[in-house]
Amino acid sequence: EWGYSPTNGPDVWARLFPQAGGARQSPVDICTSIASSDSNLEMKKLTFAYESQSDLRILNTGHGWKVEAPQSGSRLEGGPLGEDIYQLEQFHCHWGETSAEGSEHTVDGRAYAGELHLVHWNTTKYQSFAEAAQHPDGLAVLGVFFDVGNESNDEIEKIVSTLSEIKFKGQFTDIPDVIDPTTFLPSGLGYWTYLGSLTTPPCNECVIWIVYKEPITVTEEQVTYH
Ligand SMILES: NS(=O)(=O)c1ccc(NC(=O)NCCO)cc1
Ligand SMILES: [Zn+2]
């Protein structure tokens, strides 16, 4: 089973998952000095629309939590996504042992306490998430960094308050509260974008990454492994 130790971590993933050795692998360090601002992106605004959902299923993936949130009514389009419409499939989180680490992307070498991923797939061109994940423009993932501060994030709280029920890998439970993914996004909507991959095996090179510049604030308890 893949993981993050020296014997099963990213350096050996390519043995079992060939795409992990590819040319557009994620995550990356975002070097802000060489990131170019594409005036074209200014014209095509990135737009998103989500529904609020209750009774979403949350799963302990063994590497964090994942909320299955297939939303046929959701739409992510514009910006780097051309003319295609992308639909929300799931969202999940990466965090670390301490609030000094945990994000997958880094910005000028700096890691954040954690990183939320909202995973979407191209419903204009493909018939299913699994099919979309086999194509270079199949998925679009919004990345939002977590900064640790004194304010807790109410929406994240609705999620982490269920973690005590799913202590072990493979366990799942329902989130009774209504969740609106829009509330996970920062107020400043500036982002970096690049063509990359799934950050974990099978590391398919199928993701158009959109990483927001502004982190959202959560408390230490909300992003540290217990
Ligand atoms: N961290 S990430 O790049 O957003 C990511 C998203 C989905 C996957 N995998 C996935 O969706 N597999 C399909 C069945 O679970 C792996 C990594
Ligand atoms: Zn992720």
C-alpha cells in the first residue's frame, strides 16, 4: 500500500504507478517570481456555483478525510478551463503532524498548515469521473491553503467534528449539517494555475490546477492529526 514513508512514499510510487514519473507531476513549489500573469485569464473570469448539501458521506482515507459530494447542479468554468464545464465530485484535505507543514503545494518554498482540494471533472467532454481522469483536461482541482489562526472556520468545523466517528481507515459516516462548498473559498479570488496531476497514486496527469493565493484561517485543532 502506498504511503509517505521511505519505503512506500513519493520516491518509489513510480515503480507501481508509472505516471508518477511523468513530466507534469503535482504538487509543485509555486515560484511567485516566475509565475506569469496571463492577461487572457483576466478576460475569462473563473466562475463557480455550488449547491448546499446535507447528509454528505465523509470517509477516512487513511491519509486524511474525503467528502463524497457529487453535485450535478454544480458548475466550475472559465479562467483556464476553456469552454468546458466541470462538476464537483468530492473534496478532501491534506494536513500534517504540526501546523508548520501539511500543504501539498508550497509557495516560494513555504508550506501551509494544510490544503483543501475541491475535485471537479469535465462533464462537457466525458461521461464519468473515472473516464475524465484518463485525459489531460479531465479534472479541475481548486486548492485552498489553510493558515492557523485564532478564528475557527465554521464550515470546516462541521466536517472535523465528525472525525471522532471515523478514527480508522475505511470508516465513513454522514455529515448531518448542510455544507456549502462556496464557504471554503477565500474572499480574494486571485489564483495560480498550471497543468498537473493527481498528487497521490495513481498520479494521473489529468488535472488543471487552480490554487488560490489567499489562505483561509482555521484553528490548530482543525488541522492537526489527533
Ligand atoms: N490530491 S488530488 O490531486 O486532489 C487527488 C484527487 C483524486 C484522487 N483519486 C481519485 O479520485 N481516485 C478515484 C477513486 O477514488 C487522487 C488525488
Ligand atoms: Zn488532494
